[in-house]
Amino acid sequence: MKNVNIMQTRKIEVPVMSDVFAKGERPEYLFWVGCAGAYDDRYKKVTRAFVKILEYLKVSYAVLGKEETCNGDPARRAGNEMLFQMQALQVIETLHKYEVRKILTICPHCYNVFKNEYPDLGGKFEVIHYLVFLKKFIDERKLQISEDRLNDITVTYHDPCYLGRANDTYQEPRDVLASLGVTLKEMGRNRSFALCCGAGGGQMFKEAEKGNKEIFIERTEEALGTKAGVIVTACPFCMTMITDGLKYKGKENEVKNLDIAELIVMALGL
């Protein structure tokens, strides 16, 4: 297998909604970066990878920048409904101010709350997860990826709960992986039967409960059992847990944990 490295990012000027709006422009998409994409050092690399792809495709987009705040998903999962509604209403007000109609997300948790829960509060938008978005470009042959760059890489894919079971998005990630020319080895528990990474539903922010084994360790062991060189994820929560699992098992130097966006950037040579 080739040496799998996350490529360094050249400086890209990301358009900010307030700036382009002041010029009278209306980007087609708002790219919602999310808390992890903005603050987590590891997931910032996924954000940069997706921005590279957006630039490569010449997509009309902008981000909120400093006006982006938490959308309230963690608060609702933790049971603080009042805080959730306060945060959600603030976000909805900002999105309406900029006449946002389409939202792109890289985080399944953001995707789920925008798509399924914001409409109850008046936030009705077309919400698109980035893998569904890119699958469309691939199908239309607007995103053509050479299968030669990654054709000796074997991967296994971990289904995020909030992308899979919550929103029935199973095939698109696999179709995108197939377009990259990688070899996919499925874990025994996959798709609707996939084991949670252990962080969903607010579990990321609380101490582990009594039991014989941490969930993230069990899931990492399942992934390692496939003998794949790369464990592929599509969620910041999952990436954190799988990365911790690899460290726990002492495999972080042998097996990589990459987001699909990072694999696409590698395949495109960006």
C-alpha cells in the first residue's frame, strides 16, 4: 500500500457571507462548518479538504465565519431543550438575514438537526450532506477522479449513526469510495446494523457508564479485524472515537483514520 498522508493545504481565501452579501452577491450554498470543523485541530483538516473540493468544482458558496455559532444539537441531545431552542432560533435568524436556501454540511449531527428538527422552529432549508452532494457531481461526470492514485489502498467504512440510521444514507458514501478505486472491506456490522462509535446522542460529553468494554474500543477492534490500511469515517464524532481507539490499540502508526473528503483530495492530487 502507498504511504497514506494527509496533504498540506495551500492558502485558500474562503468567501464569508457578510462580505459577499454586502457586494450584492447571493451564493448558492451556505457551507456550515460546524464546531468540530472550526475548532478541532484534526477535523479542521477535513474542513480544508472539502473547501479544496468546492474550489476545484467552482461551487458558489460562502461561510458565516465569526457569525456561525453552535446550532444547538449537543444541547438537545443532552436534554437542555431551552438552550437548544435559544441557539436554534439565533441561527435561524442569521440564516434568514442572508437569505440562505441551501446548506452544505460535513457533520451528520449538523445535517440531522438542520434537516429534521429546525423546520419545527421555522428554519426550513434544503440541507445536503457533502457525500450526497459530491455523489451527484460524480454521477454527472463533473467530478472525475482517477482510480489509479488510490487503487492499492484497502479501506473499511464506519457508518455514522446520524447519517445512516437517522437519515438512511448508506449507499452514497460507498459509491463515492468506489469512484476512488479503493478496495472496500466491510465490517461484520455495517449499514443499519453498524455499531455506534460511542459518541452519538450527547455521549461524547459524558463519562463512560459501567460495563466491560468501551464502545469505541469494540468498534475499533471490528475495523482492525478487516485488515484495512485506512478506516474511513464521515463524522467528526466518529473520527475522534476511532482515532482514540487506534491509539488505545497502539495502531495509530499502522492504520490511518481518514475522512472521505481527505481521500478525494488525495485522489485529485490537490
